[in-house]
Amino acid sequence: MRIARFTKDDKTPQYAFVQKDEQDGKDYLVVLSGYPFGAQPVEPTGERFPLDTDGLRLLAPVIPSKIYGLAKNYEAHAQFMHETGHSDIAHAPENMVIFSKPSTSVIGPDDPIVIPPFSHDMNFEPEVAVIIGRIAKNVPAEKAMDYVLGFTCVNDVTLRDLQGADPMWTRAKGFDTACPLGPWIQTDLNWKDAKISFTLNGKDVPEASGTTAKLIHGIPEQIAAISSFSTLLPGDVIMTGTPNASGSLKPGDEPVVHVEGIGSLRNVVVQG
């Protein structure tokens, strides 16, 4: 099942199921009566819109209370960071390296990623994001997936120059537009082996690709670790890690994160 958040003619955002019509092969938004993260059940309103309807715009599928991410959670990315001079450590650390982004960093599909004027090295990091479905606190790893609503694509945009200059990653990871999410939530995903790829300006970037099968700390372990110190709320996001090399983004670029089984998240880059 796919769950989208959208607006039509710039009116109040709504939620919808994304369903393919077997007759014409097109995807449609089946509008829902309320908020799928709330206590009350939701149901279709009877409205249905093709995805290419004029005035319809997909939004970030959630506005989380908080976003957590894992750094160097793939050996290939840890080695890349060391080889490019961004890390003194040659291999992935044994313990999880957890950071956060604020909700104000979230943008949706096709929204602009804005390069702040104080940075000159903005990088892409394609990843699988986990969407929490119910309150999670001190959750054991063996039960962690019971608390997951679904998954989406995320680009963990990072100001690499500030990441090296600042003792904390607050500016490097948390600036406005640093967390593109979308295009929707996929509730049914092979999360143990989800294939991640990335294109820039229409060209595949194979060195940025990978699979969650190579995560050092798996998704259940991530949820268990984070929920041990922070209560996760419905709609909260965990960015699971970028699988391999990252690269620079410049004004005019069109980065697209692809996750097999979810879809594609496209954005554009502008200078702030």
C-alpha cells in the first residue's frame, strides 16, 4: 500500500492511497477522510484524482516531530569518507553514530533544495527512510518492525564543508531544505534488501548505489537503539544510512533518489 500527502489548487493538505487503475495503468490518488497517523480510522471519501491532475502537488508524506539518521552505517560509505579526507577512521565505527535533523528541514518531491550562502560544498546522500507508525519507547529489536508504518525515499543532504568545520553537525545536516522526503510511504517493502540508486541530471551515478542488505546496523536494531533514549512518535523518521559514495550538488542540478519497491524522489537545486 502507498500513502501520499498532497494538495490540490494550493488548498489544505490531504492524505490519499496511491492506487494503480488496472484498466488504464495510471496511478490515482484515492482521497482519505482524515489523518492516517491518528487514533481514528480513515476511509476513502469517494474522490479520486490522477497523479497528473492540473493543480495537484505531492508533498512530503509526513512532517515528523523529529528525524534521526545514522552516519557511516555502510562500510563502503565509511571507506569513501576516509579516502576523500572527510574522516580519520578508515572503517565503519563499531557503535552507531546517530544525529538528528529538525522538522523544518523537510521538503517534498520537486521542491527546491536551497544551498545556503555560507556553504560551498553541498552533498547528496540517497537513503531508505523508515516511517514510525505508533509510539515506540524501549522497543526490543525483535519487535521493532511492529512499530513501522512504512518506508520512503530520503536525500540526507549535507553541507560537507561545515560538517568538517563545525564540532557538531547541526548546520551541516539541519539547514532548511536538508531533508527531501517522498514521493509517498510504501507500507510493503523488502526492507532487508531494498535497492538504492541515484541519478544526477538524468545520468546514473553507480558509485552512489547499494542495498540495505549491507547495513551494518539493521533497521530493527536502529529502532531499538533510538527508542531507548528518545520516544518515537507516529510520523517520525529514521534515515538508515547512505550506502556508498556521495557527491556535490550545484545550482541547477536535478538529483533523484530511487528505491526499488518505493519509487523516485526528484528535487532541484537552487542557490540561496
